[in-house]
Amino acid sequence: MGRQLYGKGKDRMLNDERAGELMDQVMALVCPTLFDTGGSFQCSGSWPSGKDSPWFEVRVYPSVVELVGGRHDGETVYQGFRVDLRAFQDALFPLYDEIQEWEWDNAIGQADDLPRPAITISGKLKGGGDDTLTVHICPYPPEDAEIAEKRRC
């Protein structure tokens, strides 16, 4: 990728630049573990506890496609996919010093807005002190996801 992921020192906070680097790295590692899809993937990142927090969350989800022409003109869709869990684990585990969560989350009715079911991995980043990264593989895009492509019907 050409970017240095980890900064020096234990007290380095997750800033915008580092968050962008993490999102790029996660996408580069995760996308090859997703298969049986005709579409692409997008991601979003946030600081669930506020920007001063060392916890950053990345959600990976199928891209939104707008259909153009025909009776479904203007409708938005997304492609389903499968996950190679062994490859996912092998790709992401090396990012962490300590894995705190590695789970299939199907807890419907929770107070958060996480699309479920989701695959979640969370832990302390390697060389990142208290910096925590949570990655969710979501089955569908969030309601506010932007259209990634247009496809003729």
C-alpha cells in the first residue's frame, strides 16, 4: 500500500490520516476474502466513543448499485457474498497484538445501528498502545450509503 500504518509511541491517538490508512488497509486485506459476488465493496469508518477515543470502527459492506432503465429504473440494489473465514482470520489477525472479539453477531434488536448479522473482529492494534480497531463485515449497506455505480437493466 505504500503507507506506514503504525506510528511511534504508545500514546499516539487515532487521527484522520491514520484512520484513512486503516480503512485502506482493511479493505485491501478483507476484499480478497469475499467471494461469489458480482459487485464491489465499500467501507465507512467512525469513532463510536468520539474522536478523542483510541477506538476506531470500520464497517465493510456491499456497494450500492443504482439500476438505470427499464421498469426498475432508479431502484438501488446490492449483491450478496460469501466470506472465506479462514482467509479473513489469516488476513486480519496479524494487525492485532490482542484479539478481544472474534464473533458472528446476530443479536437483532440492539440499540446500535450495526447491520446484522455481522462478522466482527476487535482488538488492540499491533504497536498501537491502547488503539483499538473493530472491523465489521456487514451483509448489506447502511441506509445512508452512497451509490457506488450505475448499472443498465
